[in-house]
Amino acid sequence: MARFGLDRAEQFGGQGGAGFFGLKGRKTAHIRFLYNEISEVEGYAVHEIELGGKKRYVDCLRGEHDGIDKCPLCREGNWVQVKYFVPVYDEDLDQVFTWDRGKAFGRRLEKLFSKYAAEEPLCATSFAVTKETNDEGATYLSIKADYNDGTELDELPEYTAPVYGKLVLEKTAEEMEEYLEYGDYFGEDAC
Ligand SMILES: [Zn+2]
């Protein structure tokens, strides 16, 4: 399984959180990161493929010291991406979501937490996520701490979306070979 803590990320090139977080037309959202401490943040090394007309992530089969042949998708040149599936509670919508973020977000979370939420639990701090426009006209998200009210994890809605099987598909090398050969298909047990 290609899963690792934040400190090792550099070494790799709806309901209960089933839905994905986004501003969706809002300028600002107030959120809490559903973590006690930074060590709970986990990155995933995945491949992005198309399955049934949809983009899906598949777990990369390579461990840190494995060669490229260990994972058929790597071998065929499908780029490995680092993903963070960040559990957040959207206070404005009163809903738990998964925030699908890329590699750079790991470092950003580290900085945010060390600056604003040094006192655990991390979920005690409410953050404002705002869509901003820079001088060049490009939009970006600013994330700023609002306040810390000491809220604990068990006082917030539970995040229950499983990463493996739901957000990231786990496939064997044989199933990947089949996908590569026939496309859009993972053996008999296609999902
Ligand atoms: Zn791979």
C-alpha cells in the first residue's frame, strides 16, 4: 500500500465525507480540519485512470524502494501523483466532506497548523477558506484561521469515508495488466 505520513511525502514522486469539498459558488467557506494532530495527515501515491468514463484513482503498487516493474501502471508511464484526502467539516453547510488535494497541500497544511493551530486538537480551530484573485488575475484559495474555541473531534460530525475502496481503488498487478491490455476494465470484478 502506498500510504505514508506527511514527513515522508517528499519521497514519492456527501455523507460521512463521501462528497468532495469545494466553494461551489461561495466566496468563503468556514471549515474545520477533522484531525487531532498533524501525524494523522496521510498522503497517498496513486495513479489517475479513466474507468467507465470517470476519473478514478488507483493505488500505486510500488513501495519506496521498489523498481518501476513492480507496478504495471508505473511501467507504462502513468505518472504517480501524491494526493491528500483531507477530511473537513463545512460549518456553513453543516456537512462533512473530503478535500481532494495535491502534493503541495501537505506542506501547506504543515505551515497552517504550525502557524495557527499549534495547540491541539487541530479541529479546535475554525478556518476561513476564501477565493481570492491575484494581480495577474489568477484565482487561488486563501486559508486563514478565524478562532480556536476548543472544540474536540467527538463534538463534530464523524468522517467515515474510507480511502481505500472508495476514493482509491486497490488493484493487483494482474488486474492492472488486464486494464492496460483491454482498457476501461479490471478483470471480472469491474467496479
Ligand atoms: Zn505505480
